[in-house]
Amino acid sequence: MKHILPVLAILAFSLFCLPPEAQAQNAPNIKESINTFMHYFNETVVQSLQVQEILKEEGLSDADTLFFFDLTNRLDKTLGFVMNLRDLYFLYGKTTYCFTKDERKYILDRIDNISGALKTIAENTYFIDTSDVQEAPNKRRAENMTRFKDRVDRLRAFIETSLHIFR
């Protein structure tokens, strides 16, 4: 009995001392979130520069030109949204006062709106028909479209896991 009592006391102490977000242990903190947003920003800038190089090539078809201009616009829009997210997380982490429920609700609504806008940008149809992008001459289109969509999907999934910060 003497050996069981300390074990039970340690177990009870550890259960009562766990923070309410213990189930979100794998969820990122503010610093990790900001780093993820900057990583997304860097990847997007690299892809945007690669697309700009493709647009400078001679002999690019009209369909390719339209597609890559559309993709460039999408990349630019997502850059604005990711910087807005970074600013929201950064400011939330740097404030020294407690946010009211209304302020938290505003931030969560804003993040939700940005996530919805990112989804809309990624899922909108392109100016040209993209059903044949897997064919040999359109491999660059398929590769760039897939990279963009995967990156946006990863970002949206990350946003969902990081929302615990504001609750």
C-alpha cells in the first residue's frame, strides 16, 4: 500500500496539472506558425520566379501564356493572404493584454475567411481548359498546378491545426 500511494499521487498530480490544450500537444505554437507562413511565402516566391522565367521563353503557346499568367495572379494573391496570416499571428503573440471574446472571434473569423479565400483561389477554374495537362507538352502546366494546389492545401490544413492558439 505504501508503494501504491506515491504512484497514485504522481498520477493524480500529472492529470490535474496538464493544460487544457494537452490534446493539442502536436499543434504548433505562434513561433512555429509564423515560420510555416514564411516557409510558404518563400516556396511561393520561388515558384513565381520559375513561372516568370517560363513566361520569358520564346515560342510559348497562347494557352501556356494564359495559364502561367493566371497562375502568377493566383500566386500573388496567396502571398498577400499568407502575409496577412503572419501578421495576425505575430501581433497576437506580441500583445501584452488579454483579448476579449469579441476580439478573438474577429481574429478567428478573419483566419476562417482567409482560409476560405485560399480554397477558392486554388479551386477556381483556370482561363484555359486544364483537362489535358497530363499530356507530354503540358507537363510544365501540370507540375506547376499541382505544386500550387498542394501547397495551398498544406497551408489550409496547417491553419486548422494552429487555431488552438486563439482559443
